[in-house]
Amino acid sequence: MGCDGGTIPKRDELVRTKKKPEQVRLLYNKEAVLEFLIDRSKFECAPSFDHLKGLKDLKQLNLTDNPSYDKSGAKKGDAYIDMQDSKYICPVVGLEMNGRYK
């Protein structure tokens, strides 16, 4: 349990805080979401859209092209060499969008 003089308790150990509701972070095709918002009867079996109430719940994803992305194929014959380049980069910090970074 601690607090016996040898440990220093942290705030979360002393104060019980209310847990935040889980946020849904998914990517959807904007055209499909707009169709759902116009006519919900087409998507009766789609519970994954239930959290979308209007256009304010949508965020536009703007991708920036990676200038160092090499579009050419193999450099040596027919062998595939993965250069770990991604097609897009983050417009804010400039990191490649390859799944390695959050």
C-alpha cells in the first residue's frame, strides 16, 4: 500500500479522479459519412457511425506529400528494396506517416 515513510505517493494514488469517456479515433470516407448524415435509414446495421451527430463531429485530414519519397521501383534488376519512405508526412512536425510514430 505504501505511505510507510519509504515511498512518496503520487497524486493519482491519493485522489480518485473521474475517468474520461473513451474517444473514438477512426478514419472514415467522408462521402460515406455524409451519406449517413443525410439518410440514416440506409445504414441501419452500422453501429460504428452512432457517435456521429453532425458535421461538427468530422475533421478533415490534410496530407502533405513527402519530398524525399522515391516513386521509382527497383534500383537493382527486379529486386525490391524497402527504403522505409512513406508517401506522406505530417504537416506540423514533418515526421513520415509510416506507422512508426504516433
